[in-house]
Amino acid sequence: MLTPRPLGPVPEDTRILGHALLDENNLYRKIGDEYAELVKDEDFASMYSKTGQPGYSPARLSIVIVLQAMEHLSDRVAVGMVRTRIDWKYALHLPLEDDGFDASVLSEFRSRLLSHQAERKFFDALLEKLKEKGMLKGRGLQRTDALTIVAAARELNRLEVVMATMRLAIVSLVECDHKWVKENLPTSLLETYSEWVESERLVRDKGPGGKAETERLLRKTGREGLDLLRRVKAETAPAELRQLEAIGTLEQVWKQQYLEVEDEEGQSLIVLHTKESRQAGQVNRELISTPHDVEARYGEKRGKGSTGYKLHLTEMAGEDEPAIITDLDVVGGQHYDGAALEGIHGRLKERQLLPEEHLVDGGYVSGEAIAESASREVKLVGPVRGAKQFTEASEQVKAVASEKRNAELNPETRGEERVAGSGESGSERSCLGVEQFHLDFERQVAICPAGNAANRWRLEQRRDRGVGGAGQAVIMIEWGQAKCRNCPKAPLSLLQPPRGRRVKISPHYPEIAARRAQQQEGEFWRKYRRRAGIEATLSTVVRGHGGRRTPYRGQGKTRGHYLRVATAINLKRAIAWEAGQKPKRERVIKMKKILGMEQATRKGWARGAKAKA
């Protein structure tokens, strides 16, 4: 039950001691004086029952969990700070003798916020306050970047995934109806999956024998899991067992890891999924990496892979304004960065903070992203890959490597310049770049460098990529075999065996070509330099708040945690900006300061030092 009460002024005893001990620009004193009443208890009324025991003030708890994120504290330590820290009491408007509350209240409050989708309430309220103060304005310059977040669960291999999923399903069944488990499940099954699974203890051989043993255990676990699902789904089984989350996870993992087939005699067999069979069955899009956090996904960045999430963070990027975080979202680790732009722009529009120019790195930029951002009245500023020439030998290697690239890479620009296919490894004939073809998108006409018009121009859906690539629209342009047979520019791959040239490009190639032309100008890169500042914010999240690994399991809880971290960073930056503590845009090393050479560039360093001497 909630009995709304105003926070009221800072109690007299706390105010006197706070003013005596805390500087007027102290962070916690400023929070207590100007930011403590951003939200009111009435804003959370829908989250509480109208009957029952009175609850602790949700408005005050909102401040507590932000201060907790600010100092990167556990629940027990945070509650201890509420009891003992004078600056915390000042920020929370609590009297000195207040003894706080139990640590479990914080966990319950976060769960309420998550279940009622109210995690952004305090974050949004702070942004509104900063707009009133004139520190935030729409139609300016903003920047976005992504941070890889490691899940709060250890990495599992394939055998550990299926066995851990099986164990959690059985544990869930026991907790729900232990009598049914005793009567319907064999004792051997309970003994096998009663303990935590580690594949190194089950398979000690690292050679071919170990591989065979691993496959045997995978098939055995598959059969036992399928049998368990059949027992749970039987009409005689209690209906509540089928509603268990762990059973749903078991069913989903089995669809992703196993394939049920029939042998020659019509008997049902269970076999392991391969990469090809997953793609054919379209079960590789949301592959569960660990049953301990079913929303975490495996992703790669710069050749390093991890299971977890991606944090997309957006902040102000103007020269004469604080770098206030204006939007934050958490998505699965496998997602392509550019897919987040629509949600980012939508939330910024709701807050009336939609930028005029949006700085992003190449992972967000594609022809489609540029066009869609323009339709939302946002100019997306970021580089795309330049067109390159490829020899057929390098083409063959890169074609194989591209299949293994993570889906976060741009699904439109990757592979668009490779228009000829692979040839013999010893050939040094150059493949032609798209820029060498004349393309008329209005009339759907394409002319190759040899002057031959294409026989066919059609729009189709991409099927050769994983998450982020499959389903993307692509234009397929084809020349007939007769036009390419005697062409001096045709690579050997079109002659042996004889076939026509095929060019695969994005429907938004004109936007990509225009952006490549802009990248040849110095003005583009001078503006793009402002994007680098967001790296400092990501570093603050990681180094100052332990943001590389989430302390929670689940996408919703993880998003709520990083929203509180962003709120804490915004409070610190806004209060520092009001106090006149503006960050220096360029760092000057100590040696230059001592020598009085703050303005010296790297090129003029030697000349400047010589003149000083």
C-alpha cells in the first residue's frame, strides 16, 4: 500500500550540519537542494496495491538507487549509506536519526519498476529539469556509440548449454510439483542432472575420442530432454508444469540444438543441428547462449566474442553545452548497430530532443539508415566503407571470411563491391568495383564498363546472411552469358565455366555513393571529430561504474541498471557545469605545460623546443 507524502524540505538538523560540512557546490548538497523532488510518490501510485502494509516512499527510493549506481554499491552497502552518511541524508531529505530500511526493499522496488515499465521515469524527469534550466535543447548535435556488455553468467559450450538447460528444467519441476517428479521421472535422470555441469569433468580427452564422447553425450541429453518434454506435455501431467518458464526454455533450446528425423523404418531419431540445417529452418536468429540468461546473445566486435548485450548510448555533442546523456537502450549482443537508430530517434522525438545532426561510427551507417534518418529530419553523420579494387585471389579469401563476420557489420555495404565472384587462386585479373558501372536507379538500367547493358534488374530479399542481414532488400543485376563470353574485362570465374556477370547492391546505393564523396572532403572529418567525445562517456561507464559486466540477468533489469548509471552521470555533469567546471576539450600533457607550449602541435614540437632553448 502506498500513502503518498511530499518529500518536504531538508530537516533542520540535517540542514545545519550539511551546510557546515558540505560545500555549496557539493554534489549531494546540490541534489538535495535542486534535484530531490524530480518525481513524487503520486507518480508511482499505479505500482502499489490500495491495501496492505504501508510502503517506503518510492520517490525517495528512486534517489537511493541512483546514488547507489553513482557509487557502484551493493544493496546492503547502499542501505548502510542511508543510515550513516550525512551527505546521503541531505540528498534524501532525511533527519539525522533516521535508521533507514531493509536492503530487500531496494530489490523489491526495482522489480516494481521493471514490471510496470517505469525504469525511465527518473531519467526522463531529470532530462525535463535540465531542459527547464536551459542545458538541453533539441535540433542540435548529438552522438551515439555502442558498448559491449558481458552477461552475468559464465560462457558455456554446446554440451554445457543443453545439460544446464535440462538441469534447470528439472529443478523447476521439483519446485513446482515434487510428487509428480518422483512418480514420473526415472531416478537416473534426477541423479544425472542434480548437480552443476562442467564439460571438462565429463569429457577429459581433448583428442578425437573426446569429440566422439561429446557428441554421444549431446545425443543422449537430446533424447532425455525430448522424453521429458513429452512427459510434461502429456494430458495426465498438471497444466501448471507446461507453463513453467524453464520448460519453455528447454523447448526453445531443443529446437535450436536438435532436429527430429525418421530413419528408414519410420522410427523417430534426434540428431544435432548443423549450421546449414539451422539456417534452413531459420532457428539461428535468436540462439540461446546460456539458460541462466535466456535474453543474452553471443556477439563479436573487432574479432572478440562474448555473450551478453549491447548498450547504445546517446549524448549531446555541442561545444557550448554539457555532454548530457539523452537516450540509452540495451539490446541483444547479436544485433546490428544501425537497427537501433529508429528506436533512438523515436524516444528522442518524444522528449523533444531530436537532433538535427547525429554523429555515429561506421557500424551504424548504411544507405538505408541515412535515408530513414533523413525521413525523420535527422542528418546521420558517419563514414561508410570506400570502394576498393579486389584481385580474384583476395576475393576468394574474403568471400569465405565474410560468411563468418558478425551481424553487427553493415548488412547493406558488406559485399556490395564484390561483383564478380571468385576465380582461380593464381589469377591476378582485377574484379570491378561498383563505381565502375553506370547505374540508373530510376530507369533500372545498368551498363558495365565494357558498355553492355544488363539483361535483368530485380529486387529480392537477402538469404545469405545471419542476424541483421537475412531479409534485407538487395538489387540483383545480371548480364547474360553471351555478353560476358568475349569481354576482355571478364574475370576467369565468368569464363570457366562460362556464365554471366551478377552484381548485388543495396537499393540505397546512391546514398552510400554520396556519403563516400563527402568523405573525401575535410569538412566532413572536421565535423566527425566531435563523435570521439562519447568514448570518454563509455570509459566512465566502464571504469567508474563497472559497466563492462552487468550485475543483473535479463535485458529489462540490465537496461534499468544502466539507466540509473546514466542518470547518475547526468547529475554529476549538470551540477559540475552549473558550478563552472567545464571539461577541457583537448588534453595537454604535463611536459608541454611546464615548457609553456600548450599550443604547439606535434609537427611544430621540435621547432618550438629549439626556439625555447
